[in-house]
Amino acid sequence: MIKNLGENNSVFNHFIAELRDVEIQADRMRFRKNLERLGEIFAYEISKTFEYKPTEVTTPLGTAEMRLFTDNLVLGTILRAGLPLHQGMLNFFDKADNAFITAYRKYDKNEDFDIRVEYISSPELNGKILILSDPMLATGASIVKTIRGMLVNGTPKHIHIVSALASIEGIDYVQRNLSLHNISLWVGGIDDELTAQAYIVPGLGDAGDLAFGKKSDQ
């Protein structure tokens, strides 16, 4: 299932527009805040897919019956770019377990690259809902390698992939290479092209650099 929240008219698109805007991007704190806002909206929409049960809540004047979700959640993110998006979802799912993954592009002398996943810190996943965030779904290779690596910790009940922006090529790659049926992809927009360096066009640039500053080439 692919859910593109950018297709609907809402304030969500204002946050996406500011993320893309080259002038507003100069404000690093606002860039992080807008990713965090997206995370909160994604969390709210994803929560509609959970299982719920009636639960009695004691108030100062009696009891109220509320419908509360029963699923156990794990929020995972790919460092470093995913941290603000992850924080937005953690603001809503504050009792969730958390997982952190280091995945990055390793370039050779010809500027070709391979995706390296060097570290995964994750709780046990059996029967839980895994929500995995990465702001940019470009080629799709990072998400595919990350999910394959995380499955050694168990089989989730459902996997939600969350990206601010995705490319058509990246979505196709994920669909071809992840045979699991219990995966949903949530995006804020889908762009048509990738550059020769595998950056999304029109995209927004390097989310990690815009959020936290340019990294060394070493």
C-alpha cells in the first residue's frame, strides 16, 4: 500500500514546500522542525490503521470508556537524516520502543556507490508494528538493506516505511525487492527523476546536510 499524503489539500503541503524552498532551507532549525511536523502528521495517519479496544479510564468524576490502540510499536530510523522525522513520530508514540540504523553511501573513485549498513540497534520485533523513517527514498536500496537486516530480530506484524519524498524508481525498487505483504509506504510527495548521483529531482537536496550541516568527505 502506498499512501501519498501530499495528494490531499492540507497544511502538510506547506511543510513540504518549506522543506523544498532553497531560501527557507538556510534556516537549519526550521528545516528540522518541518521534518518533525511531518513525523507527527504521519504518526497520526498511521495510528488510524492500528487495532483498538474499549478501555475504561477513571476521571475525577467517574469513568469514561475510550478506544485505545493495543499494538506494540517500534520506531526505527536511519541515521543521521532520519532523526527529526523520527522525533516527530516519537512525540505522538512516546511509549514506543526505538531502533537506530547506520546506513550510508560508500563511493568509489568513479563516484559509483554501494549502500553500507554497519550498525543496527533494535529490540525484538516479533508481532510488533515497525515504523521505519528515512526522509528521502531515492534508489530504495537503503530501506531494503535496512529491513532485511532488521528481520534477524523477528518478524513484525506490519512494517510502515515513512519518507518525506520518494522517487518513482525508489518505490519500484522497494516493491521488487521486498516480497513481504505486510508493508505500507507513506510519503509526502513522489518525484519523477533521479540525477546521475541518485539524488531526487526536484527533491530538496541532502536532508542530512540541511538538518545538521555538511559532513566531511573523509
